[in-house]
Amino acid sequence: MARVKKERQRSLRFAHTAFGHFLVGKHTNRSLSGSITLLVCLTVFALISLFPVVFMVSNSLKPINELFIYPPRLFVIQPTTTNFSELFSILAESLVPFLRYLFNTLFIVTLGCVGHIVLASMAAFPLAKFKFPGSETISKIIVYSLMFTSSVTAVPTYMIMSRLHLIDTYWAVIFPAFSMSLGLFLMKNFMEQVPTALIDAASIDGSSYFGMLWKIIMPAVKPAWVTLFIVCFQGLWGNSASSYIYTESRKPLAAMLANLSGSGVARTGVVAASALFMFAVPLIAFIISQSNVMETMATSGIKE
């Protein structure tokens, strides 16, 4: 009997210790109560952040009569997949094939993201690792440019694309994606963390600047450019390009699905299903690259 009691006490002590280590961790000065409070707060904020996702999924599964209930209900009562079947029927019967819209989107997203990462990396490398007249001024201009939203630069961008005769082409959307200052700012900050000794060693070995960038710098800042790809992907995936592309066969998928919202209340469920579809693809891309994104948000990397 005493042995059983001793084993039970040992198990309880182990569970308490394991729980304490889980909450408090080995490298923090927080108390157990503080860690529990932090865990509760994070759980509450996580549930609040999850609310729009749950509401979107629920709306996509609601029949038409539940979509117009007031006040709106969070969870669906009689789930149905009719909205998705109607969405696929509309896509199959459109004048322009669905695969054409999908190709347009993938073409714009791929070239826009890859081009932005390449140009941002090539511009950030000299700013991060070499000092030259005007480098500090350029860095400050990059920071100041982050204050301007896309709506502020929409008119100048349209005028530039018009002067270049690129309106109603893919390049009217791809070229502006190359010049986002966020990518340059992010890549510059991460490249500054790479030890200069690696650059000096590569220079002694006779490596060119392009070789230093692609063989040394880029592998070291992989979390940064993966995060940059996700951010750029999200922006271009949901871009309808309605201000630049007018020919139906050149429009991306987001433009085609956006037209459904003007088809009347009868297609409200289809619009909810299309919104979930457009949201799911960037979400899957984020989940796949989550570890790199989290590493970037923690500003980790090789430091001197």
C-alpha cells in the first residue's frame, strides 16, 4: 500500500514538473502563475483571430436561407455543399475557361514573386554589406517609403504603365510588384546579420559579387526571402488587376470571382464559397512555410 502511494506521489510530482516546464520553460524568469496567465491570454487572442476563419467556413456551407438570418449565426445549422457545386458549375460554363484564369493568376504570381525577390536581394546586398556615398540616405528613403500605401501610388503607377504601353497586359501587374519597398527593407535587415567575415573569405577565394550573393548570402537569409515570397504571393493572388487588365482572357482568377458579387443575392452562397477558395490557397502556402516565417518574425539569423 505504501509503495502504491509513493508511486502515485511520484507521478503527480512528475506531472506537475512537466507541466511547469511546459509553461515556464527553461530559459525564462516567469513564474508558473505568470506563464498560466500568459497562456490564457494567448488562447483568448487566438480564438479571436480564429473567429473570421470560422465564420468564413460556416458561411460557405450555409444554404441561402441561413445566409440572410438576422442577427447572423456563427455556425451553420444545415450544412450543404451546394455553394461549391454551383461555383464549379459557373467556372465550367464561363466564356473563358477556368484554366485560363488560373494560368493568368499563376503566371502573374510566379513572375511577380520571383522577380521581386531577385531584384530586392540584388539591391539589398550592396546596401547591407558595402558603404558608399549616399547609402545611408537611400536606406532612410526605403524606410520612409513604407509609409505609403498602394492606394497613394495607384495613380502614378497607372501613368507609368500607360506611358510604357503596358496597360491591358500581364506586365502592368508584374512590374509594380518588382518595386515593393518592403522586400528591400526586409532583405537588407537580414543581410546585415550575415558575418562580414564570410564575404571577406569569399573575396579572397576569388568569388564574384554575384557568387557571394547567391552562394553565401541567400542560403543564410532563407527565412527572409521565403517570408517575402509568402507576402508577395498573398498580394498578387488576391489582386483582381481591374485597373490595368480589361481583356477577359487576360484577367486573373480573382477578377472572375469578384464579378460574382455583382450577380445578385441569389449567388451570395457562391460568393462565400469563392471567398473561402481564395483564402485557402495563401493559407496553405503559409502553413507549408510556417517555420521560416516564424523564424523571420523572431528576427533570428546568423549574427556576428
